[in-house]
Amino acid sequence: MDWWELFAAFVLGVVEGLTEFAPVSSTGHMIIVDDWLFKTKEMFSPEVANTFKIVIQFGSILAVVVLMWERFMTMLGLKKVTGEQASQPRLKLTQVIVGILPFGILGFIFEDFIDTYLFSTQTVVIGLVLGAFLMIAADLLAPRVKKVETVDQVTYKQALTIGLVQCLAMWPGFSRSGSTISAGVLLGLSHRAAADFTFIMAVPIIGGASFLSLVKSWDAITADVIPFFVVGFISAFLVALVSIRFFLRLINRIKLIPLAIYRIVLAAVIYFVFL
């Protein structure tokens, strides 16, 4: 592999790590960085390029698992909570399942339709703008007094409602994080609690979908492209570790409107450059 291909893998991994969990649409950023600058579908076959994007998503998901390892172990019953914490409410695995169930069911039903008809630059631009409007509405209409300050206070009804709104993210560019955080804020969750719940749900949703896609595309991973995949995976993982920590510390302070404005600017750039 030449240096340009490895550089492309590194940069795309960085973009994935920065944007996968922020409500700014990783798909929109990939259109700009990959389709305009690197064109990996021309470097390799389209199958290899698409499989690469699945692999770097695993890097981002691994970062969430590492950062929230103790919480996942507790939810799975592999670590006991003792002392004063044992009497406090804790987010349950069943609540996470309730949250991911609508997306999983509809995603399974409409997977072929989405892949065939919705993955285009035009639909991503529409998704970016509509998702931005939802984020602005969430900040403007959210209850002033937050009923849920931490993710452990999320109820089953709130989990289900957030899960239903999450289905909007099946439209490319809408952003899964943007839809779920907005829904949570509208339901009275703090921005941090909504973000935490979003990241926890991301592990089974993105991890499961990526695993199934990777199994289907396994033949694309050959010895000559492994360095390309490894560089992208590592850069996505390391950058996601930093960006997730930074975002979780920042979200209660800046809220959603600045990120929504950024999405609208991004949509305008994609529209005027690529359409």
C-alpha cells in the first residue's frame, strides 16, 4: 500500500471518531472528506471501501465500551453494586432493550429500501437540515426544569419514546445522536443524561448492524488491504476516546443549537459543492 492510501485511512478514521457520536452526522462528513478528497471507491473496489467504513465504526464503538465499561458490566450483572450506590436507581439492561427495539425492528424491515433509495447526497442534505430543525426545537421547547439529571433516572416510557424518535435516523444524514438527544431533552432529560443514554444505545445498535454488514462483506478483507483497515480502526478508536469525553463534558454547556447551525452550514457546503 502507498502512503496516500494509509494517510486516507488515518484521516477517515479521525473523521469517524470525531463525528460518529456527536449530533452532526458522520455520513455528511464522510461525503465531504471521502467522496471529495480521497475517493476510496476509486482507490479500491466499492465493496472494500464500504467494508472499511464498517470497520472504523467498530473502532468508535469500542471506545464507548472502554469508557463505559463498568456501567455495561453492571447492567449485564457481571459486576455488583455495593454500598450506598446499591440503593440508588440504576439504568437497567431492559430499559436499553426497550430503547433499541423500535430501531432494530424497523431497520430489519426496511434495510433494503433504505440502502436502495435513501443513500444519496441529496437525502443526506435533507437529513442534515431536518435534523438541525429538530435540535433547535428541542432546545427552544425543552422544559426549563430538568426532571432527569442523570441517565440512571430514565424511565421505561422515556426510553421507548427516545427509541421511537431514534428511527428518524434511518434517513441518512439525520443523525442518530441528534434525534435521540433531542428527544431526550424534549422529555425533560438533561443534555448530559440524553447523551449518555444515546451512547449506551449505540453499542448494540451500531455494533450489531456493523457486525452483520461485516459478515456479509467478509470476502472484501484481503491481506493487501488489512493495513488500510488497521490504520483506520486504530485512529477511529483513539480519536473517539478523546472526542466522546470532550463532548460529554461540553454538551450541558453549549446545548444543541450551535451544533444545529453547524449542520445547516455543512448541508450548504455539500449542496453547493456536490450537487
